[in-house]
Amino acid sequence: MAEDGARGGARRHGRQTPGNLSLARPFHKCLGEHPGQGVAAGRNSLLVEGFGDLGYVLGDTALQREARFWIDSVLGSQREDGWFGPRELLTSLGGKADLWPHMVILNVLQSFHEATDDRRVIPFMTRYFRWQDALPAESFGAGYWPRFRMGDNIESALWLYNRTGEAWLLGLARKMHEHMARWDTAVVNWHNVNVAQGFRAPAVYYQAGCDITLLNAAERNYRKVRSEYGQFPGGGFCRG
């Protein structure tokens, strides 16, 4: 019987992807890098996110094992101060840290925790956000990608707050919101991925800010994007 619906589509995609991450392992060996420490960790973070989520939804143990290889490496890369992953990213933005690759990995860890209840994730993320909380506030507006996509960082901080109840995380979310690109004022960038991740940032922060204008801003952004872009057959859309 042919598979149909979202689950069938996801399963077909899963069958097409198993080689991607396993092929990346020799790449790390050639560079002499640990998967959680080398520059390629950032490049592979989006792949890990897709592999993990597909594996959990489909119950595919092969995909789960491949994602787990990278997740264990990330969890083993954390320094005492809370930073994890590539050391060069600590100063790669004119002396400031590049927070964008970590936002993707935090989403990976959230899905991993929700699927497995792994006890390492909550302390790991708590240490990392403690490190972030000690940064100068302007650090949350540094760099092109982090500035426009900081809403993802806010989402992860609030995900952690909902599991620990530690109030300082709400203050951290406020600092991020105040210094990131302000999607609550307008569609501030038209890069397609930035739009997808940024238009909803005000609604994400609404969970902490509790200001109805934040929800209205996300709705306004959505309507602005849909009015500026034209949809084409197949469901996609692009700006004319």
C-alpha cells in the first residue's frame, strides 16, 4: 500500500538522506577536529536538526543514531564557563561571539530532550545561557545572522524557563529582544530565511513580555510578507 500524508512524505525524505552525516565523519577526521569543536560543526548543525527530528517522528533508529553521534559530541564540548562548540566562534564577529550556529544546536538539543528525556540537556543549556547572561547587552545585536534570527535564541531560553522556572532567563530574553533586529516594528529584512525566522520573533517574546502589541506585530509581519510576495503553483512563494 502506498504511503500518503505528512508521515509518508517524511519517511520518503528520510530514506533519501542517510548518507549525508555519515559522509561528514571522514571530513572531520581529515581536519583533525572533534565534531563539537571544529568549524564544520556549525555547517552540519542544520543537517543534525533535520536528522534528529525525522528520526524521532518516524521512530527510525538509524537516523537517531546518526544524530546522536553529533549530539554527544556537542554535549562533550562544553567549557567550564558554559560556551560549547567551535572555539574560534567566540571572537569571530569583531571580537564578539557568533551566536547563530548555537541557536540551531539548541533546537537540536530541545528535540533530543523531548524525545529521550536525556538528563544532560537541561544543565548543559543552563550553563550556556548563564554564559550568555554575562555578555554585554549589545552582544545580542552583533553579526548579520544572529541579529536577525535572535528570536530563535529567545525561544530556547523560554523553553528552558518552562522547565526550570529560573526567573533570570526572562531577563535574558528581554535583553535579547531589546538588542536584536526589531521585528516588532516592521519586516526589517527581506532575506527569505530571515523572514521565516524573524517575522514570528515578537510572538515568541510575547510569552515573556505579555504585551498584546507583540502578537499584533507578528500578525502584521505575516500579512505584509504575504501581500508583498506572490504564491506560485506547488505552494511556494517569492517576491516579485
